[in-house]
Amino acid sequence: MQENNDYPLSEVPPNSRKGFISMVAVLLGFTFFTSTMWAGGQLGSAFAIDQLLTVLFVGNLILGVYAAALAYIAYKTGLNTVLLGRYCFGEYGSKLSDFVLGFTQIGWYAWGVATIAIVLIKLCHISEAWQVPLVIIFGFGFCISASIGYRAMELLSKISVPAMLVFIGICFYQGLVHIGGVTELLHIEPKQTMGFSAAITVVIGTFISGGTQATNWSRFSKTGKIAVISTLLAFFIGNGLMVFVGAFGAMIYQQADIVDVLAAQGFILLAVLMLFANIWTTQDNTIYNFAAAGCNLFRTDKRRTITVIGAAIGTVLALFGMYNYLIPFLVLLGTFIPPIGAIIMANFWVIHRANPPQLSDIELPDFDFQGLAAYGLGSLAAYLSPWMPPVVGMLVASISYVLLVMLFSLRQRVVKIG
């Protein structure tokens, strides 16, 4: 029974670890998401193609390295992010990361549920009276595979990811034919403006929350190499591809979503299939992440129950208009999520020298004030920074955490000597 429940409060044992194909399929299914394309559409309208590629390379490289570093930690410990948070925030202090990460995943889930209902109505010319029923149907329907667990999400991704890659290839080819080739694409002028730093923040924000919680699957990796390479492929290449798809559509068709682009190209059936494959493979991962955070928050192993509760909350948010707040939401994620992962990395590599004791073998304080203070400092620095807030937040959080731990340790020694 515990194996089927995906170990919400404990390490993943060696006999439940997965191989490379399994990890890549699940993680790519996670990062292939419509909202990432919408963010790409904002960038495609603001940058020429050469500047755009620079933004995508820098932003997704930072995102990929960040996620891959956490992936290795997850493999080594067998723990996900919310459980790793206990090491640096304390037994009850780790509820901070549960709340922050859980809230962001519910926001994504609400956005995805609203998106599929709205787009499906437009594609199939269904009456708008169906929007509320469809939101409810999809809100609870998408959580089924997440409720079953890793095995169901793996099967869904192995079918959906290759199909989506084919649809993207068709879309690219038709788009280049439509505009007259690569040369014409290079000559498209931006219609809006956006600063480089803001653009990097948007790119990182597209999946920084997901990258922070991708440990829910990378902890199932058989080897560290599998964990790191599969995560880089998903977050550097996969997420970068999604942002570029959105920018490509915006440049040529003034449509960021590949579903809208395929429809504009006359591929209505492919557009509907892409819509379902794209949304479902991320929605089940998203609500699975919420369940992991919820299990740690309430100290319960009833992952399926938390999954359904999260789906209900996300559905209500979708009904109340979460769809309209994507870009501000991305900026919020890019500001307040990275310090959490940075502190976990500092705790693993600097404090525990890449060899932390098992959670069951140590007594943790209720609140680790060094970790909590470092998170506050990192978040504040990111919020106030005019230059790449995610990077600034990570640097300030990790450095201040290490310094605070060292100062506290030195103070304890002085007190003992005195």
C-alpha cells in the first residue's frame, strides 16, 4: 500500500527507483505546458529573434541548472523538496515552504483548468454556458492520474510527449512556409518593449515553482546521472522549447498558444489533441506537487485525499478568474520561490557536505531561525532587486544562510567555553 502511495512522508527505497526513459517522459510531460507558451508570446512581441534566443538561453540555463541541482539532492536523499525543507527550516518551520509551494501549484492548476475550458469552447464553437460545467469536469478529471500516482503519470507522458513533439514539428514547418522561410522570420521587428532582466525573470518564473518541486519525481531516479540529465532535458531544453513555441506563434500569427496556431493553420483535430495532451500532462503533475506539500503540511500520508482537496480548491479559483493573472503570477513565482531551493542546496552541500543524515535519525528544532531568516532576506533582496530578481534572491538566501549557521555555531562554542 505504501509503495502505491508514492512515499509522501519518507525516502524512496532503491527497489522503487526508475530509469532514464521513465524520468524524461514524466518531466517533459510536466514542462510541456500552455502557460509557458503564453509567456513566450510576451517575449516574442518584445524581442527580435537574436535577442530572444539570448533571453531563452540564459533564462532556461539558470532554470535548468537550478532544477538539476535539486534533482541530484533528491536522488541522493530519496526526499522531495518539502521534506528536504525540514533540514533547513525545522520540523514546523518547513510548513512555510509547504504553503508557498502548495499555493503556487494550486495557482497553476486553476490556470490550466480555466484554460482548457475556454480554449475548447472557442475551438469547437461550444456555447459559453458550458464554461462552468467544463471547468468542474476538468478540475476533478485531471487529478485522476495524479491520484493513482507515478505509474499513471508515466504512462500518460510516454504517450503524450512524442505526440506533442510531432504536433510542434508540424506547426513549425507550416509557420515557416506561411511566412516565407527563416530569412523572413529573422526580419520581424518587435512590437512591444521589455527589459532584459524582466524577460529573464519571466522565463525563470515560467517553471521555477515546478523546478523546485520536480524533486517529487527526480527522487525516483536510479542514479544521480539520470536525475541530472533528465531534469536538464526537461527544464533547459523542454521548457525552452515551449517558450520559443509561444514566441514563434506570436511573431507570425499573433497567437502564443500552439493550440491557437494549429487552429489558424487549419489543423483543428491536432489542435484539440494538443490541447488535451499539453494540459493534462502538466495538470496531474501540478496537483501531485500540491499533494506532496499538503502531506508534509498536515503530516499525513493520505496523498489521494489531499489530491482531491487540492483539485477542488483549484477548480474554485478557476471559476473566480485565476486565468487573468498569468504574468503577475509568473513574476511572483520568480521572486519568492528560488530562495527556498537555494537554501536547501546550501544546507546539502555546505552544511552537510553532500551527506545529510536520514530524517528519522536526527532531532530537528521546531523552527530553524537561520533558515527562515535567510529565506526572508533572500525574498526581500529579490523583491527589491532591479536586476534578475531570481538570481539575486538565490545568492542572498544561500550566502546569508551559510553565514547565519556559521555565526550561530560560533556563538554556541563561545557560550560553552564561557
